[in-house]
Amino acid sequence: MKIFNRIKSLDTKKQISTKKKEKQVEFLNTVLERARDLISNENNDEIHPVFIFIKQFSDYISIKTAISSFENKQTFPKDYMECIFECRYSKNSSDLIERTFLKEIVGSDIEIYRKHHYRHFPKIMKISLSKIPLIVQPWNSDRVSYNISNVATNKNPFDLKKNGTIMNTYYYPIGLAICHGGNHSQYSAKLRGEGVSYVEEIVNIEKLYKYVTFDGNQFTYNFPNYDIEIYPYSVEPKNEEEFYAGVLFEIGGVPSAYEEFV
């Protein structure tokens, strides 16, 4: 009887897993269909609707991180999104990614950026915190509360000059920025729908789409083989963040007409 119950339990778990995978594929296909519809429709708005569509994902991920910090006091930032967008930092992917640094570079720092094959354009790209998809990771509950009380208020408007720790990276062609500094202050400004921030780095991952796909259940990597990596191979997303990163990655691969909006 115990063996029978154990087998039955395993079958139930397998059925649940199968249903979950089916729902994930259905979810991805629905999202991509909606994204294609938005992109194909002509629109003269300042911010194209596809960015607002993407923003619902970036807002959800940001808010989830903040809420988690109240449950655990603090939740240390992780690079799930960047890791997925940059194909787990493999050598093949790094050779195809183009990076552009947008701030003024002085002194010996120039050589450092050249060594890492950065392009350089000495002018920052400003972004509206109320409109542009930006993932922030407000990891400390005390800082979340403090910044909500003291940043982007009537007495203390959000100010780029005062918030010198801000670092945002923009991923093209996804149309999404990720914060690596200034998480809590930008989170407060985002919640209030106020403030102008900036991007200091653009990461162009367009060339990766030839070799990488996400089908809702697995990331499949099919780069040319070399000594330490044998392709193709597939990896399942290990958490919700990686799943949504895969969804966003696939949105970035929607038709070339998207380019005019990014």
C-alpha cells in the first residue's frame, strides 16, 4: 500500500509539473502575440504602447523585490535578468555583445574601457522614471521606507545631482533598463510617478537572437562549438525571475519593426 501511494504521489507531481509547463508556454505565446499586435499598430504617442506593455513586467519584478525585503528584512540583489539577457555570461555570447558607455570618461579609465571593448559616446541618455521600463532592486526594507518618506517629495524632489550613486544599464533590443545603483531612491520616484534619471551604459544583445531561444520551459543555446562548450544545450529557468527574463528576452526578438521604437 505504501509503495502504491508513493507511485500515486509521483504521478500527481508529474501531472502538476506538466500542467505548469503547458501554462508557461501558453503564457509566453500570449504575451508575444500581444506584443506583436502593439508593435504592428501605428502610434504617435511619446512612449510607444509596447514600452508600457514591458513596463508591467519591470514594475512587477521591482515591487516583488521590495515586498520581499519586508518579509526578510533585506533581499540582496541578484543578477538573474542580466545573466539571462547575456546568455549566462558565456564566452560565445560576450564576443557578440556590444557595449556603449555614455558618460564622460577621464584619465586612465579610458584605457580600462578600451581593454573591455567598450564603445564610448560622452552623452547620457535621460529616461522618465514614470514611463520607461526600469527594473530596480530595493533590497533593504528600512531604505525602502526611508526613501518613500524622503525622496521625490515636495520638499525633496528627485535630483540626479543629489543621487550620485545611480547606475542604469539599457538592454537593446528589449527596450528595458536595469538598475545597478540607486535602487531605493529610484524606486520611490517610480512609485510616485516622478523624476528623470539616466542610462550610462547600453548593452546591445541583438546578435544573440540567432543562437538563443526561450520556449516558455527551456532556454536553448546553439552557439558554434568550441573547446570548453558543446552546443546545443538547454536549461530550465530556476525561478520566476529567470522565467520573466526569458519572456522579456523573447519580446526583444519580435519583428524588426520594433527597432524604430527603441
